[in-house]
Amino acid sequence: MSASTLILLSYVLLAIFAVFFVLKSLKMARMPVHVRWELAPVPHEKGRGHYGGSYLEDAEWWTKPREKDHVAEATYMFKEILFLKALFEHKRSLWWFSFPFHFGMYLLIGAVVLLALGALGSVTGLVGTDMWLFATGYPLLAGVGYALGLLGAVGLFLTRMVEKGMANSTTYATYFNVLLLGSLFGTGLWASFSVSDFSGQTLGFIGALFTADMSVELAGILKAHFLLAFAFLAYLPFTQMMHFVAKYFTYHEIRWDDEPVEPGGKMEKEILELLGQSPTWAGPHVRADGKKTWVDIATDTGAQEAEK
């Protein structure tokens, strides 16, 4: 594949990623309000989060101002995102490879930021690609990221195959996703060791993407690596790997959503609208016929239980 063909294909794959990533994220953001229940601890509960307390402990809590501890919330998020704290506590066998897998990706995201800045600086003439940050810092950061990511991918693949509980619940799509990312990490690591001008060629290619320069030169292994990278991005919005976006809503809109339902408020309106829907569930225990609303079903069930 010529470099010009790769550049044109990269534009198409990036466009697919951008469009469907936004659409999928908006779909998550517009999901109906979750079932209202109390989940503890909530880190932003000032002075109470550490033991799972709540503002509901106070008498006449509705008459008092609510205080939130955003530092505690940010600290919790930092530990979870960077160190996968919950996985470490609840599934240690998976954490040993999941941590380097994710940390390697974080390093590569940082490397991509450096790459983009270096390419922009080179195109505009503001900085030179021979600066230590781009000539040495970028390949070092990327190399460590590739190595950790590859280690994690191989370990996760084997763990899911060998550990009985994981093997029974792992889909073929999950295996494919791990292999795809492992191939991405592997080709990147190979390129970082085998291409003498690794930094210069990668910076040149990204600069060519910015300027649509079809004359850029690129080593074969780097062509394969960038093709895998952009194909992965186009594939990402259609997979369970979108969990990194879903996780925000899981925490902030479900686990940590302790806002009270106020009369006439937005949430009350949403809940009343949902209760007015007519479900068509097939389960006989629901007694849904497509005509009864959730309120009708709940009150009918309540009446039947009372008769018993």
C-alpha cells in the first residue's frame, strides 16, 4: 500500500470514528433516568463518603444546604482510572495484566499528544522535530507504552483462556478485541525498534495528514501499524470498548446520583413520563399487554398481593 493510499484511507477511518463516537456518546447521555435507589459510598458526600453515609441522616435534610466534596470525588476517580482500584480489590487475577494493558494505553495517548504537537509545530515552523521532546521523548514514551500494552494483551488473552470462570464468560468478540489491540501494540513496538528514523517518519506522516501531503515516505511496518491504529479507531464505537465513556455515566448518573426528586423538577417529569409508558414485555409475571402503563401494572400487582 502506498503512503498516499494510506493517508486517504486514514481520513475515511477517522471520519467513521468521529461520527459514530459522537453518536454513541450522545445515545448514552440521553438514556432514560435509572432506577432510583441508594448506592453507597458516594465519595462526594462531605464528611460521610468514607463510611457510606448520606445527607439523609440529618433530620429535615431538605431544609439544609447540601455540601459536596469534589476533592474526594476526584481522588476516587483518579485511583479508579489510573490504577483500576475496583478491579484490584474484586478480581486480582485479572488486574495483573489489565493494569499494564490500560497504563500502556495511557502512555500511548500521551505519546499521540506529543506526536500531534510535534507534527503541528513542524508544519507551522514553530518547533523543530530534532528537539529532545520529539526526537527522544516521544519514541521513549511510545516504546514503553507499546511494551506494557503488549504484555497486558498477551496476559489478558491467556488469563481469559485458562481461568475457567473467565473462559466461560468471554465472547469471541472479546478475544478478537484483545488480539487486535495486541497486534497494534506489537507492530508499534516492532517499528520503534526496527525503523531507524522512527520519530521522524511518524512525525512526518502525522504532518502529512494535516497537510494532505501525498509524497510522504513511510516504512512498511509503520504503514501496517498506522493502518491497524486507524482501523481500530473506526471499529471502536461499535464495541464494548466504549465502556470508557459509559463508565462516566455509570458513576455520575447512576452510582453517585443522589439528587433528591423535587416536586415539579426535571427528574420528577422524566420519571412520570417513563411511568406513563406501556410495556410489552413477554414475561407473564409482568402482565404487560401493551396497553397498561407501568403505573397500572404496579397498582394491579399491589392489589393482587393485598388480596392474597
